[in-house]
Amino acid sequence: MKYSVTNLNGQSVGSIELSDSVFGVEVREDILARVIQWQLDKRRAGTHKAKDVGEVSGSGVKPFKQKGTGRARQGLDRAPQMRHGGVVFGPVVRSHAYGLTKKVRALGMRVALSLKAKNGKLVIVDELTSEKPNTKALQSVFNKNGWKSVLFVGGETVDNNFALSARNIINVDVLPSQGANVYDIIRRDMLVLSKDAVAQLEGRLK
């Protein structure tokens, strides 16, 4: 499909042919959900921890005699039912990551890109560059275009001046094409790709 190309100021500078197999696939929310959950689980720290019976402080001596006290028999002060006792089946330090096939991950990217294109939330620009780091000037461009939440994806590398200009603006992310992912695409309202990013994403996902 044919898509218009603009510059950062919103002026038309031509058009580009987008691959239907990357930007025009059927939108499947189940695939998006699977890939996003996989990404979020993979980044979890997994450092939560509770002490079990063998880790809480205290001796292993029987707290009181077995019979004659009128109380329920107990064998250990550190038992789960005792005050300050260990936790049964508590959380332990572990990784929450799991595997997801390459085909599903690639399909998730194609669906995310197609969803942005279908909803009119995809903008393709000729280049993502800036003559010098200038956050104020870039913010004025965003205000002019009505961009409040946006992900910029460049080519193999991101222009350093553009990245420096954008890094202090809230709800704005800048990534190279290799770093583009489903979660960051979906969580921002607008997706802005450079022509280089389009070429590299199509080469990666076709």
C-alpha cells in the first residue's frame, strides 16, 4: 500500500510503498496480548522472597511439653502456624521469563505495525535528525503536530542530537529499528518511523 512521507514539520515530501505483509495484516488482539505479556514477564526482577521454616530465626527446641498444658501440641516455634514462624509456599527468587516462538514474536510486530497504520496512528518521515540538541524546538514541533505520546524509530542508529533533544520530553521514546518492540509500539499513541526504519523492519519481518 502507498503511504505518504512527511518531514518532522508535517510537510509532505513524497510517498513510500509499504509491504502489506508487514503493515497490512489482520489485527489479532490475542497475539498482541501474548507478546506483551511475554515481554513484561521477561523484564520482571523476580527478587521477591519470603522466609520459610528453615530460614526464620529461632531454635528447634519443643516450645512446651506434649501433654498436660491444655494447649494444642506444638513441636517447633518456627512452624508456620506460630507467631513469627516461617511462610508456607511463599515467593522465592526466580526468573519469570519463558519462551515464545520466533514466529509468534514476528507476527506480534506485524500486528502492532498494522494496527497503527489501520488507526491512522502511523507517521513516516524522511529522517529523524536535528542540527543540534534543542528540546524546546523539538517540543514545539510535537505541539504543532499534536503529538503527546509518541515512539520514534530510526535506522540502525539514532541521530544523537535528536535523541538528546527528545530524552527529557515526557511520553516520548526514541529507539533504533533493532530495538523496536510490540510493548513500546502499543503503549504510545503515535508511531513515527523514518524511511530507514521502514526498510529495516520490512527486511526483518517479511
